[in-house]
Amino acid sequence: MLVPRAGRTEWIGLIVLALACLVYAMDMTVLHLAVPMISSDLQPTSAQLLWIIDIYGFMVAGLLITMGTLGDRVGRRRMLLIGAALFTVVSIVAAFAPSAETLIVCRALLGIAGATVAPSTLSLIFNMFRDPQQRAVAVGVWVGAFSTGGAVGPIFGGFLLEQFWWGSVFLLAVPVMLLLLVLGPKVLPEFRDEAAGRLDPISAALCVAAMIATVFGMKQIAQDGVDVAAVAALLGGLGLGAIFVRRQLTQDDPMLDLRLFRESTFRIALLVNMIGIFVAFGYFLFVAQYFQLVLGMTPLATGLVLAPSGLGFLIGSQLTPRIVRVVRPASLIGGGMALAGVGLLMMTLLRADAGYGMALAASVLCSLGLAPVFGITTEIIVGSAPPEQAGAASGVSETGAELGGALGISILGSISIAIYRGDLSTGLPADLPADAAGPVRDTLGAAVDVAATLPAALGESVLHAARDAFLHGVHLTAGIAGLASLTVAVVAFRRLRALPPGDYSGDD
């Protein structure tokens, strides 16, 4: 049966979608570069700083499936444009946020907007490109847009931060989102699914509330130690999560079809995908701060040093679909996670008096190792589900990816904060004024600012103690992430070895 081939309008539409994805990826990477400047200007607590970074991911993860279902009902193009409009407005507000609390709210709203954009781009591409060969090219462009955004994001972000204030990184998305709003109605067709599942606001609310309450409890324990409020939030979040799972198991048309987890290949591929993104987001958070706050590099220099790791991911992700046709997925996934584990363990050797060579090499190894993992596991997740559940499997895959990233920042970040604050509770100079000790114990960025206002010798002592405490946290969290990667590599080698070489790139 002949299928219609895409024409000029569809290819222009693909370019518009790819630009939106590129900026989306850039927005994720440049924020990490802005952390030192945000710490200096808004003076957030350590917990607030983590919320600024990862509330976005939790909102996306909690609402992704709901927004995807809503897009199927009201139209995928319409949801994409609504999300782009919200993304534009909130990005402008975030750029000029006067406080940490305002920026956290903006990041949460950006997460809602991201949840409306993310499910729409790929589904529109699959509807626009029905011919298998054209679809393969289109999906390759879509994947390449994310990889390119990760590669060039640090460079663009570093340049902006060198010339302007931290809020300028949020304005990167505005021109492209405006272009999407102008051209989208002209070059993107509208699609609806008449058989789309019903909306379940209760499940969506339970999902978001469970994740936020659990992570809030972890962050408060890391920042202030164990107290009643933190433990109550942690237990409450776990309880809400249990209610969410029970609701999904008892509904005829659940928001998240947990029956998919009966398939062993599905479970293993999802686990590997989540752990891969978990360690990727966790290590990138620390590397950007290490270059700027420990080694004293400028944002632009940091962006240039991080560019090779982004380029490595771009090259690796583009070569993977060809390599996997002759190499078993288990070997590529397991080998990739092992290589990333080696890179992470190298980060346990970082020092304050060393150059950037070790961190650069570790970042490149992590990127090259993780490059084949994400694409292959995503296709295995969707491909291992029954055909009638492919849509649900895709939603689970995207949700797991966002959740893995947010948990990586939250868990590894909380461990690092606990180590940092614990070390500085006794490691600061005795003659440091009390009003200066509080900010120093909160974040490394605040410590750098405070040290600059102190007498030279005292400031140097404060910097030395703060950087040592920060590196202690980096060493521990990198070691945990590295061991997790090596463990998952063994699991992938053993549990996915039955899968033969084949085309896992998303081609028909």
C-alpha cells in the first residue's frame, strides 16, 4: 500500500519543530552554567537552589502523560502552540525574577509548558511523515536537534553570561517560541485521536504531589537534618505514591498502564534509561560549578570546555542507529553504561589545585558512554510493548526520562548538600563572623561571594574550606553514580543479551 510522501510544508514544519527542540535542550544545559550567578544575585538557600534546577523536571514528569492525552483530545498542534505561548511568557518573567521564590514558581510553570510541548513534537513528526524512509530522516533530525542543543548550549549560555546577567539564558527560548507561534499554524497540521483516553486529574495531581512531597522531605533533611516536618513530607509523598499506584491498578482506563511492567525487557530497558539520565543530570550539575567556583573559570570558558562532551554525545547518538544494526543492544548499552561509570569514578579524583583536564576527560567519557543508551533503550521500551499499548509505553518512557533527571539532581544534590554543610559545620575558621558563616554554609556560590568581602587571609581560608567541602560532596556523589552505572551495565549485559542486532532507531 502506497503511503503519502511529505512535501515542502512538512519539511518546513520539521525545521520549526527541530528548532523548538534545540532550544528546549539548550535551556536545560545553560541553567547549570547560571547557577553561580543565581546564587550570588538571588542568594537562595541550598534547598531553594535545587528547587530552581529540578522543579521543572518534576512538573514535566508528573504532567507528561496527562498533557499527551489532552493533546490527543483537543489537538496536538493546539497543545504545542499553547505550550509555546506559556513558555514564552514565563521565560520573560523568569529572566527578571526578583527572588528565589519567584524563580522557583517560574520554573514550575515552565515545567507545565514543557509538558505540553514535549509529547507533541514527536507525535506530530510521526503524523507528518508516513513514508518510512522520510520518517527515518525526520526522526534523525529530531534526535539531532536535542543533541545539538546539548552541544552548543554551554557555548551560547557562556557567551550570554559573560556579557549579560543570569536571566539572559531564559531569553534564549523566546525568539524560537515566537517563530513557532507564527509559523506553526501555517506549516503544522492538526491531529486528534478520536479514541483518546479520558483525562484523570486526580491521578495527575497524585503523581505530582507524591514526587514533590518526597523530594521536599529529602531536601529538608539534607539542609536542616531530620525533623518532624521533613519526615512527614517524605512519608506523605511515599503514601501518595502508593495511592497513585493503587488507583492505576484498579481503573479500567488508567493514566499509567502498570501492566506494561509485566514484560521483563520493558522493565530492564526503562531502568537503564532512568539510571542513565539520573547520573547524567547529577554529574552535569557539579561539573559546571566545579569549573566556575572551584577553578575560577568564566562562564564562557566553562561553556567552551564543556562543548567537547556535548559534541561527543551528538556524534555518539547519530552513529548509534548504524552500529546497533550489527552489534547487540546489550553490548552497546552495557558498554556505554560501563564507560560512563569509568568517567564518573574519574570525577572522584578532582582537586581544587588541578587544571580542568581530568574533569573534561571524565565528561567526554560520560557523554560517549551515555550516547547509545538513551536512544536504544527508548526504542526497546516502546518496541517491547504490545502494538495497542505503544502509545502508553512511549508515555512511560518520556515520564521515566524526566523523572530520572529530576531525581538525579534531587538525590545526588541533596547528598552533596548534606556533605557540604556537615563539613563546614566544624571546618570554618573560628574568627569568621557569625553573620557570614550562615551564607557560607548554604552554597559554594555564596561562600565565594562572602570570601571576596573578607580580609585576604580569612577569605582564602573560607574559600579553601568551602571548596574542600564541595569537592568532598562531589567525590561521594560521583562515586555513588559511578557504581550505579557499573551495576546497571552488568544488568544490561545479562538481561538484554537475548535481543539481536537490529534497527532500533525508530525506523519503520
